[in-house]
Amino acid sequence: MEGTCRCVFTPAVCGQVRGTGQSGSAQRDLFLNEAEALAPKGTPVAEETTPEAVEVVGHSRKKRGRKPLDPHLPREIVRHELPEPERVCAHDGTTLIEIGVEISEQLDIIPQQVRVIQHHRVKYACPCCDEGIRVAPAPARVIPKGLLTEAALAWVVTAKYQDSLPLYRQAALLGRFGGDLSRNTLAASLVRVGEAVQPMINLLRDHLLDAELILGDETVIQVLKESGRSAQSKSYLWAQMTGSGPPIRLFSYTPGRGGTHAQPLYEGIQPGVALMSDGYEVYNAIAATRGAIHLGCWAHARRYFAEAEAAIPKAARGPEQPATQFIAAMGELYAIESRAKGLSPELRGELRLAQSRPVLAKIEALLLQYLHAVTPNSLLGKALHYLSSQWPKLTRFIDNGAWPIDNNLCENAIRPFVVGRRNWLCVTRRRTRELAFKIAA
């Protein structure tokens, strides 16, 4: 029996949050023996059925099966026909005719191919004198007189920074296909590419500083052969990305993590811009100096409570544990954000005010209950004090539906570099430059 909706939203918000849908099951084809006659010729016969919903008590899930291959991939048709002697009916000897095909698909990979582009610059001369010799100009290159084409340079850069493939592995890979290149050649080419794209990096930074929402994070990196520094010194890579406007990600290198290194990265941001970060104190100084609205990251806050819960013996775990209570309440916040996904900022703001604010009040009550009742140096104590120190920043997301609840976007942007760091082990300080990537909209 259908009841009256009692939610606190306006009808417009309620309809977008709850969604509408129709239930029902499609009747299966009862005339299975007529499939060949009804199906159009050339219809693929799936080797495994396409995933469909299966009703399970309490929820529904998808059946396991092979994911269909991308229909936009180029396809090469290979026909498999019966030999001529076998195209005869065994019953009456009549010649068989084609009535259709059964189609199955496999994914094929063409190995990487290395080739040489040979440029022929045609010479011209006057047949009457020696003064009229002219040669067609050489095409412009990113690296003048460079050995690698622009496509090859793009492959090297992508393989190293996006696929985390060190240069010595790239050299070995290219060697298997006839491209005999040394790592020094590849490394020097990367440095030259960094110099060539610096104007583009400057333009991207201008757009990033004009954004209304900026996300920031940093991670450690080891750099060798730096003047005046030991090999064990910690250097840092800073990630910055836009949360509004053109999608831009910038990565900057600094030899330290202090404010003297971080402040210049945010020089030029507009007062009133929203800055999302973790609880590192340097970001507090940046927000205060630049007049930014500082947003806290709920993913970081939850991480400390997850560590505290993991330290509890399994036999003692339960919903009555403080860490578990905090995690459950934070899960409610993320459930609300999941329902708000796809809504406009205005509707998301309404949803947060109606549903997230009461959850925040519940978390605050738990915080006041346990903050001074737990040893500060314990895992739970550290989680509580971090939550307390970040509380004003953590609650600001309900003031604007366009602001995120956490900094996961920026952390995900920096993750490929973290993976690469494990593969590279270290970076040689030849001419470490700022790297920039623009993600297509």
C-alpha cells in the first residue's frame, strides 16, 4: 500500500533525491525454436549472458558475467566456413544454404611498433647560375633537432608519470621492438619537454588561481644529488587542482614542506576562494594569509577513527565502541552525499541542511562526550583531538552545495605519482621542474 511521503523537502527536491522508477519483469521469449527465424542475420551470440538483476532477500545484485567489449573498438571479421563437402544435408543430400552466423568476440592486442620518420627536405637550384639554391624548411619541433617525434615524447611522458614506468624499463621495452635508446637520451628529452611546456604550465596556473574552489595535497619524494643536501633529505611534491571551472591538476616540486615553500604556490588566489586540504598547519596559514575559506576533509578525520577501531581486539569490537560509533555516524554523512550525487549545488545544499546538519549535531555530541574521557596519546584520543581541532572546517561544507565533503579528488590525483615513486625509488636532481597535466573535460 502506497503511503504519503513525509520527508522534509520541497516536492522538487524530494523527486530528485528519491527518484522514480517502475518495477516489473520482462516476459521471456516462449518460442525458443523460432530464434533463428526471428533474429536478424549477424546478431552476436553472447558466450556469457549480460549481467541482469537477480532478486535476493533484502537487496538485489548483478549476476556475474563477462563484460561486453567496447562497441567502438575496430573489429576485424574472420569467417569460419564449413568445407564444401560438408555443406550437404545428411538427410536428403540437398546443398546447405547460409542462414546466419554465430558471433563470438575476443580482444586482440597489436604489439607496440617502433618506426622511423625520415624527413626529405627537397633542394632546388637555378639551372643557369649557382646563386639560386634553396631548401625546403625543416618542420618545427618541440625539441629542435630532437631524436624523438612529438608522439614518441608524449608516449615517454605518459608512460613515466601516468603509468609509473621508469625510464630504464621504457628503454628495455623499446629495445625489444628495435628502438635502441639509452635512458640518458630519454631523461634529457623529458627535461627539454618540461622547458618547452613551461608557458602552458604558466597559463594553467593562472586558471587554477582564478578558480572558486582549489584542492591541495602533498607527498614526500626522495631526490638525489641536490646541492648542499644529503640523499636522505625529504623533498615534497605538491598537488593542486581546481574544484570548479576548467579541470586542471598541477604538480610542483619543493625541497621542503614548510610555509616558505607552500605559500608561493598559492600566491595570487582570490580572497573568498574555498581551499580544501587536510589538517596540515601550513594550509591554515595559507588560508589566513590569502583570505580563503578553509574546508576540512572528512576522509582524513574518519581515517584516524578507522585506525583506532582496527586496534581493538576482534572479540571486543561492537557498536558500543566509541570509534565504531563515530565511523557509523560519518557513514551517514557519506550516504547523504551519495544520494545528493547528480543534484545541482542548490538542491544538494538543501539536502545537506535537512539531513547532514542533524548528523553533524550527533557527531558533535559524541565528540563532547568522549573528548576528555580518553587518553590523548591513545589512537582514539588522537582521533578525537584531530576531529576537535578540525571541527569548524569540517562543518563548513553544508554552507555551500558546491563544496566537497573531503579531499579525495586531490588524493586520487596524486596517487599515480605515489605508485610511480615506488617504482622509481628516487629522482635525480638534474633539473626537477614543475609538471602539469590538464584533464579533458
